[in-house]
Amino acid sequence: MELTHAKPVPAERLKEYAAIAGQEEMEELYRLGEDLRGIKVQHINSARHGGGVAEMLHSLVPLERSLGLDATWEVIQARQEFFIYTKTLHNFLQGKPNIPDLLGTKIYWDANRENASLLRNEADIVFVHDPQPAGLIEFIPPEVREKQKWLWRCHIHLSHEHEFVFGFMRSLIEKYDAAVYSSGKFMPPWSMTTAVILPYIDPLSEKNRELPEEKVKEVCCRYGLEDPGQRPLLLLVSRFDPFKGHNCALEAFKMVRKEIPCQLLMVGGTASDDPENEAIFAQLQEKAQGLEEVYLLNLPPDSHTEINAFQRAATIILQPSIKEGFGLTVCEGMWKEKPVIGGDTGGIPGQITDGYNGFLVTPGEKGIEEMARRIKYLLLNPSLAREMGRRGKKTVKERFLITRGVKDELLLFRALLGRF
Ligand code: UDP
């Protein structure tokens, strides 16, 4: 079991944030940090690496610490059968009709009970991310619980299709002091305090910081890609997961390549709380067999520089998700001034304005032709594609940087703790 007291962000780096987000934004953060100086915030999730939650926490916790909060981040540990159950639950909450095995609930509670020792009794705020560790709230002694504020952050696309699971989730989540969603669309009508906080990217992380051109070239070369200047590169970065739309990207690519030479790269990787990766990767490998211009990479979860380089090398970013809690990869692509074509679902339309900084297409199989048409349009109109990319970066700068995300969270902490 791990306990992370991450190092605060160094002063030099805070200046870099100010240079990107504006001095005023940073001043506001410092003021909020003063109001909350010394409060103990414990973040808990189910994976240290892989996926959007880990991506955000890696940047969030050091920044909160540098603003004066005593923030820590713990990760629950459990056997594979727990993660198989919670992934089924996750898929079900996102609308897949595979009812989770009720026996799994025992595995769920056992694992949450076993992880209760991670809880910091002295925490002022316990910030629990996603359904996997949500059950921890049942194992905090009442005399400790009454002194704390518990927040549940839902990062997934709640699709409201399955009342049964919602019943199970509802009785659990209503024990929290507040729930936070990535979109108002996901908010269930439960009797509790709720807030929407849009996710964010860290412009200074290894995933998003500027990279020298030679590094981008070196990474592309290392993985055998053709020079995207010669053969345009379509890129999908996502866990190999049934909702991410890999098949749609592949089919759309097959249509486009009949008319315009291009290459498709799909990069995914393992997250310790996601057991589906290998099977979906293997299915895709089979489907892509014999297609020379398709590259499938299953990379280790810390391949941030590689992904940064691919995103910078890409001509167009694809995110044809069928369900999507937010889709950090959309913002990541936009930050690198790329036009993004995404499924019109979940958190994606909050980032892409159709025809302005990218295109939205019908999610799933029905969107394949639309996606192929949009890809062709952008490949045939490179100056428009570049303009969309520039607008995408502006969108991220205005709305999706970590500085805004931390500000929203600190405002919520302040309200919950009644510190005005
Ligand atoms: N990611 C990664 N390696 C991969 C696949 C994804 O580092 O092989 C990162 C990706 O760059 C992004 C995050 O994982 O930062 C995925 O977040 P998103 O919100 O797009 O999706 P999630 O996985 O949380 O559903």
C-alpha cells in the first residue's frame, strides 16, 4: 500500500504556470491557498498510472501542496477479481447491458474493507475518485467521519440507463457530503450537494510540455512511422476499452485510404484497474492484419513523452468514443494545435465545437462514414485544419488548464468547510 506525499511544485514552475494561465489566475490560486492553508486533503483512487484520473492526480496533488494544502494521494490495492468486477460495473454504469454479478458485491466490499487502513483519520477532506474505492466510506469510524467532509468525484459517463445499479450506487454515494461530476448531463437526481468541475490538462507535464522537433521525429522513427509530412498521420490515444471507438477509427481509416494516402496509429496501454486491455488489443490486431499503414502500440503507462510526440506529429486526432466521461485526450490533442474529430457523446462536445476547433460525429458504428468524410475534408484543406488546431489550443487555454481545475476544487473545499 502506497502513501504519497508528493513534492510541491517548485517556485520556478509556478512562474511557468503564471506565464501560461496569467498572473491574475495564479494570484487567485494563492489567495485560495491562503484561505485553506494546512487543510488535510486525502485523494484516493484505484490506479497510480494509466487513464485520465491518474493523469490529473499526478499534477493536481503537487500543485495543491505548493498552494499550502496538506494533500496526499493513496491508491487502493486489490486482487484482479475486484478489478474485473469494478470494470463490469463501470461498463454497466456507462450503459453496457451486462449486469454485474451480484457475487461481485462481496468482492467489492471485502476489498474496500481491506483498504480502510489507508484512510487518514486526521484528513479534513477525503476525496474519493470513481466507483472502485467509493465503498471506503462504510469503514470510517463514525466519530472520525463526523469531523470530515467526504467528496465523491465521478469521472465516468453515467448514462442513467440502469436504475438497478443506480439504486446500489445511490445508497452509497448519498452518504457523501457532495458529489462532483464532469458534466451536468451525468448528474443523477439524488438528494445531495452536487457540483460540476470540468477536467483539465497540465500544460507543463511530460505529456503536454513543448518538445523539440528532433524528439518528435526520433519517437516517430523509433516506432517505424512514416514521416507525417509525407503521409498524414491519424492518431487515436486511448486505453483499449470497448467505449473508446477503436473499431470506428479503423473502419473510417480504411475508407479514407482508398482515396488519400495516410497512416493510422492507435496507442493504448495498461492501467492496473482495467483488465480489458489485452483482449481488446488482440481483437484489434486481428482486424488490422495485413493493413500496412496501421500501427497498434500497447505502451507502458508512463510513456508520456512518446504520446506527447505522437500527438505533436499527428495531422488529425481521432477520439470516436461511444461513451466518454470527459476525454482528456481531446484537450491534449487541441493543446498541440491539432484538429480533433470526436464522438458526440459525454464530455467531448464540451470541448469540441463542431466546425470550429474540430468535428463531432455520431458515436459508434453509425458515425464511421461521417468520420471518414471529416478526415478527408481536413486532409484536403490543410490550412483550415491548422486554423482549427490553433482555435483548439485557445479553447484549452481559456477553459481546460489545471489552474482553472484547481481553482474550482479549492472553491468547493472552501464552501464545504464553510471558510469564507
Ligand atoms: N494515456 C496514456 N497512455 C495510453 C493511453 C492513454 O498515457 O496508452 C493517457 C492519455 O494521454 C490521457 C489519459 O491517459 O492523459 C486518458 O484520459 P481520458 O480522459 O482520455 O480517458 P480515460 O482513460 O480516463 O477513460
